[in-house]
Amino acid sequence: MSGVVRRAAVRAARIAGFLIWFAGRLLQANLVVAREIVTPGLGLQPAVVRVPLRAQTDTEVALLTLFVTLTPGTLALAVRRDPRVMWVHGMYAADATAFRCAVAELEGRLLAAARPVDGDRAGSEGGG
């Protein structure tokens, strides 16, 4: 298998893996929010949490913002470039450390899927 084909296959597998993982997380978040609708006030503990970012490019930050906001119960409120930090509102963020870790896990999985494989530089374009 040539290097280009191998990198394309690895990247496609990473993206598919991330999307499958995110679909599971999305389903779980929807169920939590649905439970809140049926039993109002039982678990709701909203907070705004500051999350330091590992994302390096504007594209990576934009993708992370998109996926955070797509997740029910979370909303990306603001991003600062230097240092790279995102403020995220969470409906269930009583434990700021656990919430920050959940966003960091999402970021890590997203970056693993979005970043280039080995010497592939095509995916690193998009501003920074």
C-alpha cells in the first residue's frame, strides 16, 4: 500500500471512529436532557467553565466549537486566542473539573481525527 493510500485509509478510520464515538456521546446527552424535561430540576446544575485548548489552528478551534455546541446541554460561549481558551456553558457542570475533562476528551478525540497522519500536511491548512 502506498504512503498516500495508507495515510488516507488511516485518516478515514480515525474520522469514522470519532464520528461513531461522538454519535454515542450525542445519544447519551440527548437522553440526559430528555430526562431533565420529564423530571425538571433533578440534575440541573448549570455553570460556565473555562477550558484550556490544545487546538492550534482556527480550523481546529472552529471544529471543536461546532461539536461542543452540537452536544445537547453544552454551548461554546467564547474563545480566546492567546492563550487558547474556550468558555463553555454546561447544564450539568457542577463539577467543573469533570466537565473540563469531558470537553478535553472531546477535543483530544477530535484532534486525533482531524490532524494529519505522519507526513500528510494537507489537513493542517486552515489558518492559525
